[in-house]
Amino acid sequence: MSTPIRFFYRGAVQEVSQVSPTQTVLQHLREDLHCTGTKEGCAEGDCGACTVVIGSLENGQLEMKAVNACIQFTPTLDGKALFTVEDLAQGNRLHPVQQALVECHGSQCGFCTPGFAMSLWGMYLKNEGGACPSRREIDDTLSGNLCRCTGYRPIIDAARRMTELPRVDFDRAALANTLRGLQREAGTVYSAQGQTFHAPRTVDELVAARAAHPQAVLLAGSTDVGLWVTKQMRELTDIIWLGHVEELKSVREQDGMLEIGAGVSLNDAYAAICARYPELAELWQRFASLPIRNAGTLGGNVANGSPIGDSMPWLIALGAAIVLRGPNGERTLALEDFYLGYQQKDLQQGEFVQALRIPLPRAGLGPIVAFRTYKLAKRFDQDISAVCAAFALQIEAGIVQQARIAFGGMAATPKRAALAEAALRGRAWDEAAVKAAMAALAQDYAPLTDMRASNAYRMQGAQNLLRRFWLETRTENPLPAEAVNVFAQASA
């Protein structure tokens, strides 16, 4: 029996029962609800014209997050609230976000403006005190919105101006109460047009659904699977969605490890990790855009297994483990052993990624650790890496005792640099050792040439990143971040 989709929108609970399970939220808004303020620009989560804000209960607390409507499927709205640009103005009175955009001339052709308004509204909701946001906070908030007219300065001005206008409060308590009434006691199945959308609510239900439908697509944040539908026009017959499984959304410390459930969003996961490893702060900011990080999950990023995924190199360098769950229970293995080849993973029948376990600082790498990660891409924000590098060294009395080096974009999988690591172990952490390790990288990898970079660029970039790592961590005269990173002061 198919269970209708229920969600809160424009002051009322909407019930949907006939749309395709792979219909996007954007399509539902424009084609079924006839709310056309939300625009389609790219249909792949890059331009931000489709940005909406989703309200959901996470561990009993209301969360309001900006996401891309163009790659989210309509059934994922079940039990949530959907807000679009039509919700901002009250009668003839513009919301401060809209008024600020008007006053600061933050709109020209206007096509992208609804998306900018919703991203700014998401920041407005977080800033309950009404303080003026920092430039970094503004840049991060707007990292997923593109505009070809304004040059962005007027929009940044509007982000500041909106906090100076009379405050308009949002009734969080009322929305939370409404959403509590929409929550399901158990997992549901939604079927329409020959497709089925399974939404388990517990890990046990997820195990059972996976065993019953081994060919079904596992859906987490839809930041990749959404493009299978919008760009590749793939027909997905069976989908198992992980978004309602609260057990997959936990973050906890145990036995010297930080365990992050596979359903924790990328933004929440990186917040927890950066609290322990502040060296990852820049990568957190540069990882996709805020709406993508709000929707995507760290577990999905790892399970995807892309050789250019940004999370795997540093996870491997830190010695992270992956927890798999299936009909036979849990299985844990080192993350570096999970990847067998291009898009090939060590997953047994019925298994899925349950969690990641990351050694806490000093727990797995010894008393003195040098750790950095670097990303080479054509843009600072929201770009796929040409090369992503991670280095973690244990150094005692100036001698490298342990070295873990991992790269993305250099091979068919995220991969450690075994020969470069060997060239460093047991040697003084000096320029001679670094040059030997740089030379060894040419034996560790044979990168490809593609649209993002040539093989020669990738190799030289990887070698230079290792040298930069040494310049930042050498015993004598280590260079501060502002000496080697043009973005350091802007990111501070």
C-alpha cells in the first residue's frame, strides 16, 4: 500500500500521491503547485536559482536549511516544511531580505534573485541576534548562488543592510509543533508510475529493505543521484531513502574515535571534525556550496567512491575506518581498503555504509603530528578538485616516525602514496627528504588528463603541495598560512 507524501507549505499541509518518486521539488513547485518564483537554471545544484529552505525535525529540534530544489526528489519532503520566495513578503510588506535587495540594487535581470533571497533568508534565520554577518559568513552563504549581472557587491551590501532593518521574527515553535504532527511511527513506502520510494525509519528497517530490494538505489543527500535523473535521464525503479533513519545521524566520541553516522550532513559532519582538526577549516569552506553541504552526507560522499571526492584523502591520511552494516551485522575496515578500483567498493550483498570512525587528534598518530589538506581547483568556491592532497606525519626529535599521504584526482581511487611515505620514514624532516618524496610521487601515481587538468599539471601540483606542506611544518622558520595562501586572511 502506498503512503501519500505529506509536507507543510504556504500555511497548510499538502498531500501528494500521484507524482513520480523522482519528480524534483522544483518540478512539483512549478508544475503542480504553480509557484513559479523558484527558477531552474542548471538542474544540477550549481547555480542556486532554485534555492529553497527546508524545515525539518532533527533529533527533535527544528532545523532550517537552504537546499537546491532542482535535485531533491518530492518524496523527501514527507514530514517536512517547504519555504520558497513566495513565503517572504507579508501582504504588501516586503521582508527585510527583499527590502535590502531593493535598496542596494541587488537585482538586475532578476532571474537569480529568488535563489539569492532564499539563501539570505536562511542566514537571516540563523542570525537571531540581528548582528551584521561577517564577510566570510556572507560569502559562504552565497557560495551556491551565481549571478551574471550585479557583480555581487550590491548583493553583499544587501546581506549587511537586511540586519539594519526592523526585525521580522519567525515562529519556530509553531512550525516545530506542526512538523511533530507529520512524523511517522514507522517506515513508509510510496509508489507511483511504476516506481517505488522506500523510507525506513530505523537501521533494522533499512537492513530489511536493502535485503528485500538489493538492486534499489540508496539515496542520501541526492547531490549525485539527483543528477542521474536530471542530466542522465535515468529511470530509477526502486529507491531506498536514508533521510529518516535517525540512528544514522549521530555524532559521538568513543574509544579515541569520532564516529559520524552516514546520514549526518556534510556541513554538520565537517563542523564536528573541524572542532577537532581545525586544519580542515578551509576545505570545509571550499567543499561544494552551503546548500550542497546542507543536503549531502559524509557517508554518501564516501560511499560514492569518486576518485575526486574531497573527503577521502584526509580521511585516509588520518587512518579512518568505515563501518558497514548488512544482514550479517556490522563489519569494519580501513577506509583505504574499501576502494578496490574505479567505482568498485568492498560491499557485500545487502551492505550499506553505516558510519565513519576518525581517530581523534593524538589518538592514532603519536604525540607530534603535522597534518594538512589542500585542494587544487579552478575556483575557490564550489568547484570539483583537480587534485586533493592530505598529509599526516608523526615527527619525534625531528625524525619522521610515521607518514600517511593520500591524494584524490591522481588515480582511479583515492590512494595513498606508498613510495613517498617510505621515502620519508626514518629521515629528518628536511628539504632533502621532501625532494626524495616528491620524486617518489612520480612512481606512486600515473594521473590522467581530462577537462580539469593535464597529467603533467596534476603531477607537478601534487609534488608542489608536498613541498608546501614542508614549508608550513618544517622545524626551522615554518611559514605562516598568510605567506603561502592567498585566501588565508579572507578565510580567517
